[in-house]
Amino acid sequence: MARRSSSRIPVRAPSRTPDRREPSRAPRPQAAGLRPYESFEATFLGHPEGAGGFLRLAGARKGPGMDLLVDWRDARGAIHGDRVVAEVCGEGWDGRLKARVLEIKGRGEVPLPGTLQKQPWGWRVVPLEPRLPQVITVPPTDLAEDGELVSVKLEADPEAKQLRGTVVARLGKKTDLKIENKLTAALFNLRTAFPDAVMRELAPFPTAITAEWMQGREDLREVLTCTVDPPTAKDFDDAISLEVLPRSEGGGWLLGVHIADVSHYVVEGGPLDEEARLRGTSVYFPDEAIPMIPDRLSGDLCSLREGVDRLTMTAWMTISPELEVVETRISESVIRSAKRLTYDEVKEACIDLSTRKRAELGDRLCALLDESLVLSRRLTEIRLGRGAMNLDTEEAEFIFDAEGRPVDARRYPRHDAHRMIEEFMLLANETVAQFFTRKKIPTIYRIHDEPDPLKLEIFAEVARTFGLLKPKETPTPEHLNAMLDKIRGGPLEAMINTLLLRSLKRAEYSAENIGHAGLALQDYLHFTSPIRRYPDLIVHRLLRKVLRGERLPEALQSHLAVLAKGASDAEQKATEAERENDKWKACLLMKGRTGQRFNGRIQGFSAKVVFITLDAPFVEVGVPLAALGGNFWIDEHRTKATGLRGTVVLTIGDAVEVEITTVDEDLRRISAWVTEAKAQDAHGKVFQFVPTLAAPATLREGDLEKPRRGRSQTPETRARREAAPKGRPPKKARETAGKRREASPKPPKGSVRGVGKRKGR
């Protein structure tokens, strides 16, 4: 099934309100467990401007502040992707640990994509990775020609002064259709081809479900079931059924969620299982998918296609009229989906009440969908009432022409048909999680830790300045839901959604069940998408063992912990690849529109860039802060830019008009400058601001780096600055300071120690 938006945003209230007297300093990252001068192994991550970089500990989670800072003087010539031995050597001004490289163990083993170029002296490859600015010398190759895109494997010698490598594959030409998909896969080392051993394992499978496979299963082929998916979906891994219980039996509903039984086909420990584990998840680009399992299963035998028998795992939930799940049952089953529906078809028939569409679907199916919408809406009320939050995120949907080129981008429409399926899947996932918890059987849970109280309080302070929270109101789920309902569809929605997202932690997989704060649930896991997520496949496999009374393997808990960590890493990599591909598609869409003007709204700020989302097409562009003129600066919460000595204030959500200046496909960025903006003056009065272009409106390498809270934002530094003597220092002091500056080595442009060049990740 194609990916759906999930309710991964909501949070619970913090356990306590932070002391306002404490300095608003970012909490120490988990890497702070390292002791000074303690050596460790890590991966070196280069800086986009080529000065210094960061270290990611082996096996460490990704996240803000988790990587250690390395100054350009302490890198010892390490390049992006190197495996190094390093040690902690101090602490930065923001509490972040600093490290120095002691030894380079070896180069990265992942082939790098780049452009093959013929030079008078030989051949070279220019990498596409902006954090690896060095060119790579390669021997002549018959695999590709001058100007084509290739994959190159670096030589392992870290002592070599010149990077050398070997071309291992041709990726294509820049003009090839969908070349951006191949390059994205290469940049993120996504597995695209299935090994021969996997295809040999699939070869014996028949083209249809056999009678032998159905033995011992609950036969649900006469039960009315249907699938509801996006129109472009090819893998249908969930179907629903719903029966209204008679009032004589107490009333309520019997909800059935039927999920494709992928575990029947994927043998534990086999080549197919190993490949699915390494992939971890399917990756979805706007015009192409990289499946977790081959199409022979994902698009055929496991897909719940209309009118054919399919093996499933079914979660039955008996729901009382008071919306309580009074009984649950899980079974191995076989179904025959009556109809393959899209979300828009459900909307047309059961929300818009189209007579033509209802006649096409028939009375029985319309009755099922009508009742499903009624039940799902009530389930949403229950979910929000228990403390989950109702925060919808906007996604872009690209439109392609007949040849596959992007011609437009729009907001992905969401309505009650989407929410109906989401509510039923959430309930099924919770039901299966409770099944494991009750039986005290280990499994892989989907967890979401409580938000950091300090970050949530910072968000609350911003919300109070806009009058969205009362002075003494704490950011509880009830208050936040009321606030989100109030701003939905308004100019403040983008800003509040962005700030709230920043205050939340990321959901992940774990063998330890700490609950899901986002959904306000104690027990939750992923059960409903085994075609595209490996943890769901593991859950199905464990369910089968329990239902059949089979013995569980030894050391199951520790084994699941390893699988959960790998699945979380794979999910994060897939998310980053999908975002990068979306940027690439946006560049392809906008590359012929340089000089054109578009309306949009400010979406966010970094230290040097204003991010603007266009209304149509629905893509993001960046405006360098210097292009606004007037010496604009960003506030500590990154919600507004103030310039012209405080007389012009631009805020997230403000309407602007921009002109596209450059489109850089290689770096996946669209540059623009603001021609007109709805701004406020120092007294809050709205007026039309027409900037004077003060600098080239083209984004540079380091502009898009996400800023950390600067030195000037801490209370201690503010106090020091206020206590500092004003005016020009005496001549003697100036001369002494000048000598000190001359004695110290000058850092290169973009150095993490360079004045005014501090950057974070």
C-alpha cells in the first residue's frame, strides 16, 4: 500500500514546568556520556563548506546535538564518510562536546555518485555529495563516457594525498528520465536490485493461492471486505469489514482489520528475509517506489487485490456503543476483497453523496462505508479526548505528464476517508500490542517518548506572545488541541505547526515498551503494513508462533532489540531520501521558471535563509537573508526576522511575493528574492514591505545549515554584553588586540571557529 500520513505528532503534557530561572540552554546530548580524552570509533561527516565537520559515534542514534563537533584544525585530513578513531577534547560555548580525530581507519565503503569528466591529464569524478568537495581521480573506464553519471568506489588508503577510486557502475546521463531517482538511491545507498538468491526463493511460488495454504484458516471469503488506498497504489496490504451488532445483543460494531499475511511467504532466516531486513522499509518517491520485498509478492501474491483469494492475519474488535473495545480476537484467515476503492471514491459516494457513485458501488458496500465513517469520526473524538493531538502536516503531491516529467505540485488533499482508514489501523495496532503485553511476550513496539519539558515550555512562550495560550496555561493536550483548532486554515497555522514539531521527539521502534506519547497510548506497535515495513513482518511472525502454540526462540528480547534499532535507522534513511527526492523533483519543476513571480507564505527561518512555501506550485524556495537588505536578524526561536533597525518584522505565515532567481539541480535548491511582503512595523501595524535587493539572491553551501541557538541568546551572555563597556576601546587596547589577532592562524572561510560562521547540524 502507498504510504499514508500517520498520527505521529501528538504529545502529552510535560511532567513538570521548568523553572523559569534556569538558563535556556539546550540539554546536553546523549554523547555527553563520553569522558574527556576518552577514545572512541566514529564516522566523520564533512561540513558543507569543507571546514571541519562532525563525528557520529558507531551505533549512535541520529538526532539534533548527537554528533560531536570537530574543528578544521583537529580533522587530520579526514573526509566525509571516513571511519576514524577520535577523542573528546572539550566543550563548545553551547554545551556541545568537541572532539579531535586521532587516526583515520579507512575510507567509506559505500560507492559515491558523481559526474565522470575527461581532463587533459586523465579522468576524474566530481562527487554529487556536497560534503565531499574533493574530486576523485579514476583510471580510464569502458563503463561510461565523459559527462555521464557514475558510481565510484574510493581506494582504502587514507594516507593518499589525492583521492583515488574506481568506477563501478554507470548511472546514466543528466538528461535521462527519472535519473534523479537513481542518484537519490545512490546518495543514500538504497538497495534497488534484488539478489539472485531472493529471486530463486520466489520462483517455486504458484500464481494463485492453493487449497493447502487455506487449511486451518478462518474462511472470510463471504464476508464483505474492501480496500481503500490512493489511486496510484499497487500494493494493497489492508482491508476492512464492519458489522453493526443487533441491539438485542447490546449493540455496537464488529470491526475486522485484515492484513496481508506476508510472513507466510517470507521464511525466517532465508535470503528474502535477510534482504527485507537490510532494506527495513519501502522507499516512496513521487513517481517510483523501491519496495522492501519483490513485486512478485508486494504487487501480486500478498496484495489484497479485488476479487481474488488472499491469505491474511485478521484482528477482530468488538466495540460497544460507548466506543469501548470489549473483546478482541486475532486469527489466521483468508479473504476475497469485494472492491478496490480510492479515498476520493469514498468521499464522492459517502461524503459528497453522489447518486451516480453510490449506484455504482451498490447498497451493501455504501452501507459499510457510511457506517465506517460514523464509527471512525467517533473514534477520533475518543482519541483526542484521551490526550492525543490533532496536528495534520502538509505534504506535496507532484503531477507528471505523459512522459513522466513533473508539471505541477499541490497540497496532498486529506479528508474523512483518509482519517477513517487511519483510525481503524490505529485501533488494530493498539489491539495487537495489548495482545502481546497481556501475554508478556516480547515484540517490537512503536514508541514515542515524552517531549522535552524545556522545549515544550519554549513553544508555550511563543504561543503566549500570539495570544494562543493564556499566561498561566500549560501546554496540555487539551489546550494544544483547542489552539490548533482555532488556527486551522489561518495564517498562524504554518508557524505553530512548525514550532510544535520542533518540540517533539521522533517516534521509533524498540523492544522496550515505554508507550506512545503522541497517541496517548501505553501499548502500540506496527501490524498493518508488513508489505512495506519490516517490524510489521516480525510482529506477524511472532503472532503466528503464539497462535499455533509454537515455542519462541531463546534470547528473543535481545534479538528484537537489534532488529528494532536497524528498522529505526532504515526508516530515518528512507525519510531523508524521500525528502531529498522531493527537492530534486521541485528543481525539475521550477528550472524553466527563472524570473517568474509567485505568491507564497513564510514557512521558517535558519540563520541565513528565509524558507518560503509557494501557493502554486506547492514547493519550497529559499531567500538569502542578505537579499532582504536592512541588516535583518533572526530571533532566538526562529519565528521572525527583524530589520531596518527594528522597523520591519517578517513572521512565519506572512504572505510574500517572490521571484525565482536560480535553480541548482546538483545541490537540490531553489533560490529566490522577495519582491513584496506583508510585514509589521515596530508597533505591530501591518504594511506592504518592498525590499531592496542588497545581495545576490542565490543560496550558498552553508546557508541551509540548521542553526543552533547562538551565543547571544543565553541569559549569561546577555548579562555579559550588557555589563561590557560601551564605545570605542582606548588606542592601546586596540593595538594590543590587533597584535593578538595577527599572532593566531587565520581559519579558512566557513570554519566552525571562524567569527560569525558558527553552524550546527
